[in-house]
Amino acid sequence: MLLLHVSDTHLGASRPLSHSRSRELDFYEVFDEVIEIAVRERVDAVLHCGDLFDDPEPSPRAYYYAVRSLR
């Protein structure tokens, strides 16, 4: 069985607080890389161990991005 372990993706994070979305986009890009690795390596399961989102109440954008990417 091939297992991919990932944690602390912090989708929606944009710290340090600025009006630029570039840092937030970095988190989304890395999340997509993890998904690409899982598909490419044909893992049997992905274990995500916490902090999928940066905030307990994620923004609609962060929530939408997670759902879209995981599909």
C-alpha cells in the first residue's frame, strides 16, 4: 500500500497581512502539487493531518478551491 502523508496546507493563508494575494496563491499552488504527486504516483490513500485551511471558518474562495482541487 502506498500512502501519501501531508499536513499544514493552510489554504486561504495570506500572511503577512498585505493586500497582495501572492502568498495565498503560493499555498494553493503547493496544494495542487501534492494532488499531482498523488495522482502521478498512484497512491492508495492520502492522509492529511491537520490544518487543511488556515482559518476555522475558511473563506468561500479557500473552501471552493479545496473542493475543486480534490475532485
